[in-house]
Amino acid sequence: MKCLKSGEPLGGTDETRPSSESLVTMDFFSASSHSFLPGKFDKKPDTGNIEEAELSLRESGVLNYEEARALLGRYEYQKGNVVAALHVFEGIDIGVVTPKIKLALSRNRERRKKHSHNHAEPEMSIHAVGLLLEALFLKAKSLQVLERFKEAAQSCKVIMDIVESSLPDGLPDNFGAECKLQDTVSKAVELLPELWKLADCPREATLSYRRALLHQWNLDAGTTAKIQKEFVVFLLYSGAEVMPPNLRTQMEGSFVPGDNIEEAILLLMILLRKISLNRIEWDPSILDHLSFALSISGDLSTLANHLEELIPGTIHRSERFHALALCYYGAGKDSVALDLLRKLLSGSERPNYVPGLLMASKICCENPTLAEEGVSFAQRGLESLDGRCKQLENVANFYLGVSLSAQSKLAISDFEKLKRQSEALQALETAGRMTRMRDPVVLYHLSLEYAEQRKLDAAVYYAKCVVKLEGGSDVKGWLLVARILSAQKQFLDAESIINAALDQTGKWDQGDLLRAKAKIQIAQGQLKSAIDTYTQLLAVLQIQSKSFGSWKKLYKDNRDRARNLEVEIWHDLAHVYISLSQWHDAEACLSKSKAIKPYSASRCHALGVMYEARGLHKEALKAFGDALDIDPGHVLSLISTAKVLRHCSKRSNPPVKSFFMDALRHDRLNASAWYNLGLFYKSEGTISSLVEATECFQAAQNLEESTPLEPFR
């Protein structure tokens, strides 16, 4: 170090290179004038630098030009003089020393493999190699501080290129430990992807991450896991769609990720495996990232499997129950999710766990048969909150209202039904007020409840609020407005709403809208226009079905829904042709429906209606019976069966009444059932039966005035 400061040559003068006095010392003083931290040249030199110099001198007898610059640059960098350090590092001609470094690394590897004691000296000592590679790394760090990210990345990449080409099989254990070579390489491998990201070069960053993970750099488990997690974050959240891995880098038969999500999931599964084997410590963010990745890929069952495989104690038992319930619910296994939540919310676990109570209430309110349990969960949620969080109270009130609404439909007595309806409306109105009537989901269900209670003016008001809040982006809002208007017999306004919705939605979302439009046209007697609309809708569904063929499992529900819609359209068309007495066309439609869905109560009912219209009552009864075999609660088939039986029997027939009563048990708001039950009572001719008939006719008239062309829900 004294020689460095005085400028005296070390071990002689190399005539082919400038002397240390002429270049190194001159650069030392000139660069120091540009230092970030001036005035620190009197600081005592790092003893580590002196030791490096001594080792290099001891091995080679000379400290050459590049090594001198490497030592001097490190000295400046450690003092905080980044600009000065960079100036010194830039004087190293890496192109000249690279062959010597590669030769030294290769020979060192061969000696280790052969365990040779040959003391023939290589052209460059391993300490000099470590010194020069560290100089490249510190140069990259200096450039990073100066925000010259691309240059920093290039400097860092040179280190990896040299080591990888010299040691293609990877770094051996403890290789270069005496000169911190392994430490330098590890830091460079970890730094390079970060530099490419800072330079806004996503492709290079991706390649650097893969290179870091695929080549044998002899990294410790913690460093490798850190690089894997950083790569996962980059893949999931950077917004850059990276290219799939090169097949040549994969082993035969191994899984090759096709996109960002698949590659991230693969890395996260590897990390979870390492945690299970106790190779790395538990990191909750791994599970968070995996949850996100599998959620957007639609494979929540896999996430559930990984949660179940976690070693007990890794996460809290209640947290595991809740996370598993979310997974199974997202995977469509509602009953499994609800069973897990029941365990979570039991007395021995966390009975007052609000997120679990709200989720259980949500699952229950989506299944009418679980409405009573949904009400209980929502009420427990409100009690547990006790006014501590207005936002969650709003959610609890919303689920309570929806569950009470579903429970009212199962009520046996009219008193209980009206009570539940009143409570449902109150809970939904409370949720609406708490959100200042700005939550479209709450307002949608509030409008539905008003509509089903036949309070149509309030219903249409809130339905229009939903459309306005959503900017017309959701088809459900448009449909609800149109259905309420059709219940008010405002068919022209309803058709205008549908047309406006069609103008603002894409082709793929127009199925329900076009069907609603066709029904409105039928109600106005425009049968030809309705047939044209159905034909247009079938064409859209045909194109959709071809597109669904190449879609992933995530879209299975959409595909099934489209098939069910197509079946119902063929049934609608069959009814139109039946009304026109075009039997052949009606049969063709029903044949199309049967090819898609062989067992359908709606198809059997339509077939029965056709037989009835043609006077074939025996065949009609058989078709209606087939429909009830498929769905015992099919209201239209119950009513049609009773009508045919009444027509065929000239005297009072008790089974006729039982069919009408069964239909009303399933749908008390069916105007046709009330009207035909009234005809049955009227035919009996007694005073009491005439009174019953009058009440039935009155109910039928009131309901007919407010019955939509399609169910509100």
C-alpha cells in the first residue's frame, strides 16, 4: 500500500504497460477530487486490502496494473467515494485479463478434481481472480448508485459469463473461499436481475432469474429461496408477459411452464416443498402469492391440497380452516367449505370469528335450503361486531337480508312468510343506508325484494339506480329493469331498455338480453320478430360454443350456462311454433333440444303442450308425467296435468285439486295456478266452492297485473 501511495513500481517495471506511478497514482488523486465524500483520504486503509496485496505478492511476486486498480478501487468504494472508485475501476481492461481469469479458474478446478499436488503456478493466482471479479462487482454497485443501471448490469453479467464459461458444471464446494470468490459470485447472481429490472429490461431480467436458478452457482438455500421469491413477485405483478422457458433448458419429460402464472406457481410449489423439508424457514408471503396465482388461474383445489400438506403448526389451525374454506368455495365445493366453517365456528374453535361467520352466511344465502342457517350466521356476525366496524356490519346486514328473503319462500304460513319478507326488506334497507345507496349489489337485491313483494314502483327505481351506478356495464341490472317494466305491462319501455342494453354490451353478453327481447315481442303479438330474434341468438351461441372449445377449465361454468340457455331457446321457439300450429317446426326444435339435453322437464312439458293443442290428451298426460318424473316440482307441468285431467273428467276430480295445490305450494305467485284452481272450484257449483272460486279469481287477477314475462331472479 505504501508503494501504491508513493507510485513506486512493484516487482519491476513492465515496459509494455504504463507504470503504476504514471496511471494508478494519477487516477487515485484525480478521481478523489470527484468523490461523493471528500476529505477522507487520511482515513486508515482497510487491513483487508493490505492482506490481499500481501497474498498476491507472495504468490506471484508482483502486483500488476489491474490488481492495483482493483485494490485501489475497493479502498475508495469502502470510503464511500463512489465516483472515485468507478473512475479507478474503469481503468481495468477486463478484455485483457478475462482469458487469464478463465485459465486460472479452469486449472484450479482440475487440480481440485485430481487432488494434485503439482505446484506449477498458473498465470494468475486465485486471489488475483477473486480481487478482479470483486472489482467488477463493486463497479456494478457504483454504477447502480449513479443510476446507470444498464452499464451496471453489463458489468455484473461479465462476472457470471466468466465463471459460467470457466466452470460449466458449477462451482465446487468451498471453491475460492480463501479469497471470497464464492461470496462475490453469489452477490453478483443475486444483483443482476435487480439491475435489469431497474433498467426496465424485463426480458433480460427474466433470463437472469432463470440463469441464476438453473446454473449451479453453489448458492446457499436461503439465497436461492430469496431469488425464487423475487422472481415470483416479478412474474405475478410486473405486468410484463415474459417468454416461456427454452425447452432445451428442461430435462426430458419435465413440466414446462407456458406463461407467467404457471412459472410462478411452479416456483412457489418448490418453495413450499423446501419448507416441508425444513430447508428454509416458513414465510407467510409464499402462501399469499400462491393463493393469488392459483386464484387467477382457477385452480383453487391445488391450493387446498398444499394447505392440507403443510406441517401442523406452520399456520394457526383456525387460519388453515378459513383458508381451506375459501379454496373449496372458489373451486365450487360449497358444502365442503361450509363444513370447514362450521368446525371453525364451533365452540371449541372461534365461534365469534367475524370473517368466518360472514363467509358462512354468504354460502348459505346462495342455497335456499340453508337459508335458516344463513340467518343465524349473519345475526351472530352482527352480534360479534357490536358496532365496531360499519363496513362489516353492512356486509352482515346484506347477507341477513338475502337469507331472510330466501327463508320467506320456505315459510308454511302466510304470517311467517310476511314476517320474513318484512325483516328481509328492513335488513336490506339498513345495508343500503349504511352504503349511502351507492353499492350496486345491495341495491340490486333491494330492488329484487321489492319486485317479489310486488312493490314495483320502488323496485324499478332501485333497479335504475343499479344501472346508473354500474354505468350500464352489468347485464343483470338492465334485465331487472326490463322485467319489472314487463310486470307493469309497459312492454314498449321494456323493449327500449333491452335495445339500449344491447347497444352497450358485447356479443358474448347478449344471450339473456336477446331472449328477454323475444319474449317481449311475443307478449306484443310480434311472433315473426320474435322468431328472428331467437334465430339471431342461436347464431351467437353457435359462435360461442366453438370459442369455448379452446378455453380452459376456468370457463366450464360459462360453457354449461350457454348450453342450458340454448336448450331453453329451443323450447321457447317450440312454444311459438305451437301457437302458430306449425307442428313440424315445433318437433324440430324439440329434437334439437333433446340432442343437447336428453332429460329435461321443460322439453317434456313443451311436448305435452303440443299434444294438448293437437287434441292428443293421453299423449299430453304422458309427456307431463315424464316432466314430473324428472322434476317433481315443475310448476308448469303440475298446472298442465291438472288442466288436462279437468278437461277429460266431466265431474269433480280430487286429483285435479291436488295438482293445483302442489303447484301453488311451489309457487304461490303463479297467476295461472290460481285462475285454473278458481275454474275447478267454480265447476263444483256449491256456495262454498263459488266463494273459493271468487277468491282464486281475485288473486289471479292481482298477480296477473304484476307478473313479469320472466322471473325477476
